[in-house]
Amino acid sequence: MTKQELFENIKRKESFLCVGLDTDINKIPEHILNNSDDPIFDFNVQIVKATADLCVAYKPNLAFYESIGLAGWDALERTVDYIRAEYPDQFIIADAKRGDIGNTSAMYARSFFGNMDFDAVTVAPYMGEDSVTPFLTYENKWVILLALTSNKGAFDFQLMKDADSSDRLFEKVLKKSQSWGTAENMMYVVGATKAEMLTEIRSIVPEHFLLVPGVGAQGGSLAEVAEYGLNDQCGLLVNSSRQIIYASSDSDFKDAAHDEARKLQAEMSDILKNRGLI
Amino acid sequence: MTKQELFENIKRKESFLCVGLDTDINKIPEHILNNSDDPIFDFNVQIVKATADLCVAYKPNLAFYESIGLAGWDALERTVDYIRAEYPDQFIIADAKRGDIGNTSAMYARSFFGNMDFDAVTVAPYMGEDSVTPFLTYENKWVILLALTSNKGAFDFQLMKDADSSDRLFEKVLKKSQSWGTAENMMYVVGATKAEMLTEIRSIVPEHFLLVPGVGAQGGSLAEVAEYGLNDQCGLLVNSSRQIIYASSDSDFKDAAHDEARKLQAEMSDILKNRGLI
């Protein structure tokens, strides 16, 4: 998907919501678990059906699928195939946090962009340029590079200040990686719990999309993220996972997920209107 | 496996060799590819049989398995089960470079230590403490944290100097992470191409094992690594992948792999003797 296509989808749906498919076998409603050969896939299908008109992206979190082995990997592949076939306007993100030496990153890229048909993969920057660029060789596919994450551990290294440039590590990641790709094939992860830093981040990467986790369960505020993070092509994908997919653990989980997604979409619609983007 | 058990295996085998199972479906000898339902697993079994007496660890590189989807994941699980059953003295490393927010890292830990029976997993430090500690809750299982990697991109961020402490990023990772685990459940990745920096690294982590990739295809020197990196419990696992497993692409690949592993083991045996460790 191109950046322009993504922006068109955002305008049409009046939403920049990404639904995180952190599907945990231990949290799936009992009636699905008892009546399905592939409960993770069936749960995902129901969630996607209940939310597809309200969001522009889905983000399966690879760890949740890998944690149950072959069955999980199979459910992941089926989920991506299902979304691609039924909702071709959705941007599908492999939240995988990969990154390794060049020949190995090339293998990961083959996994997510060749074998499976994801639009984007999250990548960790620690190993530098040659760990990232192999993901950028696929047309209209995206790297979403970790910059400033939403967790407590973000403070351990990401805010370290460079003695030479005075840039903090996440700023150095933003600056250096701009020579690896463009705003047409790279995005950055910026946690919603660090919304006040979005102004600085926007001054470094004014054109890039930002993937923002941490709204909801992790405590970030959508209004703040939008205030400091929006650009003239929206430039934001805001993710919510647990708040939506586990809104209810009973047979009404689809309606509950729809309602939670609807709340966020309505708020996003107002934000986009107030900014004159729609 | 405990640190003491690993050291005993090293002494008994006169080797601190780790064989990297970067098994690429496109590089498997034709006679295996044509006569097997699971050529990756069958290739791995032959490589393990040919090298098990010469090494103390195996390191499947997850990317190579993931890149072919379900069949790859299946071959990976079978490979780990095979090594665990037939060669219980081998230390098995998931080279996965994982790391995410706490609840997600906990899922990855379940994947490698619960669902599969790896001894260790490589983890990227960018997201800090809560991305690493969930892996440390399994008894006698290990985190191998990236410190200074063997690739060109290592220079992009890992050598950045902290304005406050003057530590470079990799030194900060070494220092900070020592409060997360101990030398009994953490190791560090230090590339062989940076052997001259092992003296500084040893001054920070004198007791920890270091996993050293980059000998062979990537150009690192075993003698240099040993000179600067050995400690009184050996403290090194030196990995070689392509040089061993692709020593020949013909039907003699087992013998060729054995011979390459033998060369490294013989060199390691001399090194261990010269240091008085055996």
C-alpha cells in the first residue's frame, strides 16, 4: 500500500485506528474455544468483521501466535490471508520487532513480505542500517522502526544523550534512518505514553507516519497524541489492542469490540474534522 | 543447563564451539532435497550427527525457519526435539533477537522455553529492562543479550557515547543489564569482528559467558577472540554457521562439515590447554 492510499483510507473511514490482534488463547471466549478447530483464527475473524469499518489497519502481535507453536503460526497465516481477501483496504502490520545481520534480516523480510502478505513489519534499530534495509527492497512494503517505545524500559537506553551531537538515542535513530528509506516506506513507533515528545519527533520526521501504541491499556491519551502528532496527511496510526479485542469475554465480545472501536473512531473523526483533514 | 554444566561440557569436549543452524532451503544438497519430506530437518540431523562430538552448542537462526512458514516452524521444533533427545549435553540457542513490552516478551519466552525446549534465546536490548526480564523467570534458561554485534550496522548506534557517563551504548547495556540477571542466566553477544574490544568488555562482565558470532564467513579471528575473551570458566561460545554447514554442497557435506568443525575444535583444544583450562 502507498502512503497516499493509506491517507485516502483514513479520510474515507474518518479513522486512523489500528486494531492490535494480540490474540491470547487464554482469553478467547469459552464458546469459541469449545466449538472451533482453530479458535485463534475464528476469534480474529469475528473481531475483524466487527471492526473493519472502523479501522484502517490490523496489527497481529507475532509473540502471541508463536507462543503456541505450529497452530499459532497457522492461525496467523490464515488471519493475514483472510484480511487480505475480505478487506483489501486494510494495512496489515506484523508486530515482530525483528532485526539481525543483513542475510538474516533478508530472511525475515521473505517471511513477512514473501511468504505472508503483510504490508509492514516492526523492526528494532539496535543493529543498524544493514539490519533494516533488507526489509526495504519490497515494493510498497514498509518498515516501522522502533524509536521511542511506550514501556518503562524505554527510559533505559532510548533517552541516552549522545556526547557528540546531544541527540538522544531515539533522535539519532530517527535522523540516521532517514537515509535508509523515505516517508513512503518507513514509519516509526512512538509510544502514546510519550505524547509530549511528539513535537520534537515531528520536527525531525515531519512527513513520516508514526505508529502509536499505548493508547488504552497502557494509559496514553488519544487527544494528546493527535494534538502533537498529526501532520497534513494525518501521519498517525494509533493502535489499540486489549481495550478492543477483550472488551468482553462473553458471547457479546463482537458487539463490545465494535463499541470500543466505535468510540475511538468517533473521537478520531472529530479530531480529523477539527484539523480540516476531512 | 547451568553455567557449571556448560563449563564441564567444554572441558570434556575440549571445545567451545557453537554450530549455527542457519539452514537455507536453497542451499541444502540436492540429494536431500529430492528424497525427503522434511529436508531442513533431515539436513540438520545429518549436520548434528557429524558435529555433535566437536561442539557444545547449536544455534538455529529463527529467520531461516520462519522464512518458509509452517514447514519451517515444524522443522525447527523437530530439530530442537531431536537434539534434546539424542544429545542432551548440547546447549540449544534460539537466535531470535526478540524483545518487546513485558506481556509480549513473556509470550516469546513461553514460545522458546515453554512450547520448545531451548536453553537460551538472543534478545535485543533497545526496549530495556521489562523487555528482557520475562525471559529470566525460567529456571536454568538464559537470555543472551545483544551488546556489540558483528555487522557493519553495529557502528550506527552501539558505539554512541553517553554524554553523562561517557559509556558507549553497548557498555551501558552491559552495565545496566547486570541488575536484571546474573552470570548464571545471562550472556552477551559480542561479534568476533570486534575482538580488540573484548578486553574492555571483560572488564565490565568478567564472569559472563559471551556468544561470539562472526568467526569464519564474517571474517573474525578465533585466536584473537580467545586471547581477549577467555575467562577462568572459558566464558566463550564461538559460533560458526556457514563455514561448517555449507562446507560442501554435495553428498560429502557431512564429512566436510565434520572436518570444518574439527579444525575449529582442534584450535580450541590448543587454546584451552595453553590457558591451563584443561
